[in-house]
Amino acid sequence: MKKNKAFLDRAEALKPRLIVTQKELSGSGRVLKAGDEELLDFGDHYTGYVTVEFESVGRHPDAPLHFSIIFYESTEEFKEKPERYHGWISPAWIQEERVHLDLLPCAWRFPRRYAFRYIKIKILAVSSNFSVRVKRVGLEAVSSADDSKRIPFRGKAEDERLDAVSVRTLHECMQEVFEDGPKRDRRLWLGDLRLQALANYETYRDFDLVRRCLYLFAGDTFEDGRVANNVFIHPEPEIDEQYMFDYSLFFISTLWDYYEASGDRETLRELEPTAMRQFELSKACFDRKHVLDMKKAGPVFVDWHRLLDKQASAQAIYIYALQDLVKLEQALGSDTRELEREIAAKTEAAKKYLYDARKKLFISGAFRQVSQHTQIWMVLAGVVKDAEARELLERMESAAFAAKPATPYMVHHYIDALIRCGEKQKAYEKMKAYWGAMLDRGADTFYETFDPARPDASPYGGKIIHSFCHAWSCTPAYFLRKYYSEG
Amino acid sequence: MKKNKAFLDRAEALKPRLIVTQKELSGSGRVLKAGDEELLDFGDHYTGYVTVEFESVGRHPDAPLHFSIIFYESTEEFKEKPERYHGWISPAWIQEERVHLDLLPCAWRFPRRYAFRYIKIKILAVSSNFSVRVKRVGLEAVSSADDSKRIPFRGKAEDERLDAVSVRTLHECMQEVFEDGPKRDRRLWLGDLRLQALANYETYRDFDLVRRCLYLFAGDTFEDGRVANNVFIHPEPEIDEQYMFDYSLFFISTLWDYYEASGDRETLRELEPTAMRQFELSKACFDRKHVLDMKKAGPVFVDWHRLLDKQASAQAIYIYALQDLVKLEQALGSDTRELEREIAAKTEAAKKYLYDARKKLFISGAFRQVSQHTQIWMVLAGVVKDAEARELLERMESAAFAAKPATPYMVHHYIDALIRCGEKQKAYEKMKAYWGAMLDRGADTFYETFDPARPDASPYGGKIIHSFCHAWSCTPAYFLRKYYSEG
């Protein structure tokens, strides 16, 4: 690992003050014995610290109170039993606690932060001599997003809810860094950051928080200068020992987007070498035909999709990022001819080797897999443009067996691709249909993963482990405000 | 309830400073994944506050650590599954916690006090990227018993362990008050206090702690002046809304024992009205034949024995307490002729109406139940004495179907009865056999309940709920030092 202390110090200096909002609910007044439950609804998604106050009913308590508490982000979790979850994501993320209180009345403050709208308290044990009542539940909600500075929504009234829920999602993920989700992983991921930052420029315009995150990624890299895909903040900033080919390249795009929104030339200049380094490292991963060698590229994310072949998407993402690098270098007055030649070579190779002329679709990998992902990224990379791109996306939709986006993150890129090739109305309808289906299910924030065709399915083996407030799902606010706003 | 503020203030002023002893164990160094357990052995019974320190192994932790911890007083609990306990005592007493730690390394201090020798930590969840190690477990053991002031044991070497385990039991129960058990109920009970105080006079000689407890009982009584059977100390001293006929009377004996040991005449004078009031209230519970009317007497404890008829024992306990009241009044120079007449009348009635001349055993209740309890208490009350008493206890032992002591509390009274009627050697053997059987099972402290004939049975439906360090079981130290000491 290579640490840049000056960069990490800059990140530390940019650490935001969290804004604390106090909320309080009264208990129902119901007298609770062992086995009884009480459900509390805070009315919206919150991230913060909870205090539960119990009082006893009946004789003086002659045994401890033992209770469990579970924090739900969404009604989608209500039917789940935590003990039945056996998926591959650690069950340690399930927001359930068990507590003994030796004395009543007692206001118990949980030391951990939770993300939730609903709280279910279950009495596990009292004694025959007494019962309890939940007197109140206090909440210190935290976020670094300042709602007083948020740009008002000027779009259509019918889009207000879509915008508001996107904004709430972003708000909840804005903490000491841009987190991917306040329930899980509570961590700074580059793929999420890129999209969050775009939504942020249209809403809170908190440039410092983006800048802080860029310095965190640039301040701790792999030995060769490769940017990690995520960073742990506590006990002190430290990158996770993993990278993804696409996420490293997105450092370039995220830096460019930041400069475009903020005009902060100093940061652009200081972080340009980090961006350039991602290009240099990725450049070495191509074969002589200018096609990406996946053995050299290493892990690529693209989407949560087990069977997806990612080669063609990764090739396109490389071209996409290089286009941002060209703009970035031009803004600094550098010569970009080499970069442009590189883009041209990789674009040519994509058309020549990653395109099936019979199917009229881009293909990926040795098994020539057809996926929507590949077509979407080819459009975003400008490998095909305008009418050609529109027709490609049209064909893609009717292509049987083509792998489809599995996450709002990938759907974002589909919407973006439609807009880029002039299908603004279709993009709007697709966006309304996808995120609208979550709204129809009562979402207060947008989900990490959602398939409208199978809304009850869980790719993780249980909805109790899902993140129902996930950064990469907040971009309707970006699209609505940037492309569909009347103001 | 009738509060005497002056008495409660006196009790508050006598609140002891707890002596804190620091202990520390290193973890085994084993790398733990989900499902793995680590057992730590502190080598003796302790009561106090625990800090567990974990460190991570492998990659940076990318999920919380979820673990459970269970505190065992005794190996007798090892086989028990907390979730399988469904007895009548609240499962809230089971010393098991579940905790999530978001950051590692972490030293987590549990806010509650536990009573234990063994700690079992079980990893419930980590992630696939990391494991954990228990680095150390710290303990702040607390007790108000000052071992530096304890009178050394001067008995036989072979009795040292019996004395030491008794003393440890007492030590662990000496906290802000004399507790019945540091695991359960952690509370001041008059029946336990009386025996603890006796053991205390031979060991720690902490008169202030007994005095404090006497003032707590006298400072908060029922409206008519009846002393409660137990007192809650937190959040502020308050009696439990229940009394037992025998426990109320034991206030007299406990006060007399205290005076006899301490010579504290001021306390005797101040608390004499409370003692006298217990006599007055109990006196009204007899019928015209001077036999106790159980409807008037209300609840009586005597022993944990569901089928025991308690009438005759209660009659004897009344006589027993009145004998202490006579000594108490004489010490204060009062006329005791009325009291002595009362003792004589009740003794006569016991012999006349509660004795089966055919069986040559005392009987109790409408169904003329024969129990060991009744014979024991008749001897302790002096209803029969010397050779007559020795023969009664002899007959009692061979009497079929006679209910037997169920607790060390009742066995204590049997030993005491044997000593009183001159069977000192037999008393010694019985004591060695009963408490010795617990020592043979590896006891570090003596149990609340123990039946040598069925050592694996649990009257509560599970040993996980037992108190394995219980005040009323600490009296071998009293007997050994008072009756069998060479010094």
C-alpha cells in the first residue's frame, strides 16, 4: 500500500460536521409481557442513534428485562426471521440486538448507529411480577447533508416523489463520507461515489464531501498506484485490499465530473497524476489486437450478475473513462493526441472483435455472450452513436437470452445510454417504470437491488440482509433535475 | 408502605465502598470463525464487570463482529442450552448477552455485573474476509468483603476447603448489601441475611453491613409495621410487596445476633420497637388453643418444598424468635414476664396439638403431615430438649415419607438442631457429607439448592437458572469456626 500523507491530511481536514436531528416517538402505552411486540414507525428513513425508554408496570421488577430490538428500513423485511438467514453476506449486518436491563425505569441508548424507518421491540423475558411499557423511543438522526442548502426540485409535480425519495436516499448515505448504504456496508465505494456525486451536484452541491472522498482514494493506493475499489474510514483510513478494473478507471470520471461541477482547478491539478496512473495501468491490460485481456485486467464489477461476461463492458468502460481523461487533460492544457489515438484504437477493436455482425449486437468473452450490459456500455463509450446507438438499444431489448441489469446501478447506465443517443422520452419512461415500481411498494429510499419482474426475490437469500437505502440507486434526482427539469 | 427516613438515611450512610480487584486472562490465540467458541476459566468465582478485547485476523474487517457470551458460575451449567430453559424463574436471569462490534480491534466493556468463574464466547458471525481472536478478558471484581480483615481459619486442615468455599460464597454475596446471590436475585432477603450475618461474625466481622441491612428493613415496612421479606436497593430502597411470617420474625433473631456479636447497644435500642412489632403482629395469628392459624399467619417460607405443610414449623419459629426477643428485652432491662408466658403457652400447645403420640413425631396441618422440617424447628425452638430432642431427631431420620430439607438453608437448621441437642459429632458428619458432596462436584461456592441423592436434578427446570453462589449456603464457615475450631 502506498500512503500519501498530504492527501490523507487533506481528507481529514475536509471531514464534515454531522447534522443531528432529534426525533421522538411515544410508546403505544400497551402493557407488554414476554412474547409481546411493539412496532414503532418513524415515518421516514433515518440513520442514527436510538434510545429506548422502558417503564415497569405492576410490582417492583424482581428480575431483569430482556428484550430484542430489530431495525427495519422497509416493510419488505417484516416477514423475515433473522435466524433463518443463511446467505453469503454476513448475518452480522442484520440490525438486531438483545439487551438486558437490570433496573427500570431505564432509558437505554444503543451505542451503534442504525438505518431504519421501523423499530420492532420484542419482550423476551420479564418475571411474573411485572410487565413493561415502552415509554418513548428517541432518535438522534445524523447526516452530513444539509437540507437547508438543497436546491429545490423544479420538475413536474408527478415526479416530485421520485425526486424526493432519491434525495432522501442520497441524504441518508451522506455521512462522514459518501457511504454506499447506511445499513450496509456503511463504506466508501468508488462505483457508488461516482453516481452519488452526480446526484449531489444537482441537489446538495456539497463539493467538499466529494473532494474528501477523492483524496481518500488518492491518499491510499496499491503499491503501483492503482486506486482501490473501497476505503475503510475507521479506525483510520485504509483501503480494502482489492480493486476492480472498472472502479479504478472511474476515479478519472469522478474527478472530471467533480471539476465540471465545482470548477476546482487546484484539486484537478493535484489529483491528475492519480487519474493518469489509472489509465497507464489499464492500458497494459490489452492484447495486440487492442482487445482487453481479462487475465491482465483482473476483477471487473459492471453489475451484480453471476453469469455476466464482463470483457466487452470493461473495454467500453476503458474508452468511456479515457474520454473523461481527455477532457481533464485539455482543461489542464495538456496534449491529448496519444489518448485520442488510444480511444480510436480501442473503439476500432471493439467494433471489429466484439461485434457479431449476424446478430447485430456486441458480444463478450470467448463464449460470445450477448448481454444488455455490453450494448449499454458500448453506447456510453460512444463506440456507436445516434441512430446506430438507438437501433442497437432497440435490438438489445428484443434480444432473447441477453443478460439484463440486476441493480439500479446498471439501470442507471441504461437510462444514461438512452439519453446519450437521443431517446430522452424513452429514458424517462424506463426510469419512471423501474424506480416507480419501488415507489409503488412504499419505498422511502431506493434499494440496492430490485427486479420489478420478481420483486419478492432476494439474490442474497433473505431480504433481512438487503440494503434498502443504497447510494447507487439515488440517480433519478440527477436525471430529473439535469434532463427533465423545467426551471 | 411506611417509610422511616431517619432509618433509611442511616442505611445510606452505611453504604460500603466496594473493593475492586483487577484480573486479566489472555485469550487462547486461536483464530475464530463463525460457530467457534472459546472458554475462559478465571479459576475461582468472581462477581464483577468484564471487558472483552477482540482483534481481527486476515483482511480488514468488512462487516461487524457478532458474538455471544455466557457467564457460568459452575461447570454444572456447561451442558445447558439457554434457549431450552422454560422454568418458572424468569429466563432474564440467564447470564447471556449478544453483542455487535462495528470496529476491530475493540475492548468491549459490558455495562452489567455478572457472577461467574467461566466465560464462553461464541462467534455468531464475522465475514468471509476476516476472523477474530480473543486478545484478553479483563475483570473488575467487586465485593465489600475485605479479605485483609478476615479472621484466619483455625480448624482442622481437612476442613480448610469447606471453610474456604463457604467464605468465598459469603464474600461474593457481600456487595452494597448482603445479597442472596450475586447471580440471582442480587437482593437483600431477610432469611439469607440472618445466616450470612452469622457467618460474617466469624469471618469478616463487618458489623456495619449487617447494621445497614437491619436499617433497610426497619426503614421501609408495611403500613402496620410488618417487616418485608426482601428489599430492593435500586433505584432507591423499597421493600417488595410481600412478607413471610417466618422472615418477619427473623428480624428479631437477626437483631439479637447482631447485638450479641457487636455489642452495639444504640442500634439495639433504636430497632427494638421494630422487633417488638413483629411479635405483636404475629401474636394475633394464633387461635384460642395457642395454635397458629395459617389463614391469619399468611405465607411462610421454611424451605423450598412444594408439598410441605408449614404450620408446625411456623409455630416453632415463633417460639424461637420470642426466645431471642426475651434476651433482647433483658439486655435493655425490660420486663419479659409476658413474653415468657407467651413462649410457655405456645410450647405447651405445640406439645399438645402438634404432636402425634403414636408416631412420636411432631405433625403439621389438618392432614397431620410429618416432615423433618417440623422436628428440626421444634428442637431449635426448645419445645423438646437434650435426650428427648436427640431421640426425636433420630426417629425423624428413620421415619418413612417424612419431607426432607430441599435446600442448604434447611440443612443449616438441621445441623444447628443437632448441635443444640448435643449431637456435635453427628452434626459435623452431616455437614461434611452434605456440603462435601458439593465440593466433590468441584464447587467454588455453595449452591442455592442441592440434593445429594439427585445431584443432576433441577427443581427449576434447568441448571442454567440456578444460583451456584448463594448466601444461605455459606454457614459451614460459621459452624466450623464456632463449634469445631481449635483456636
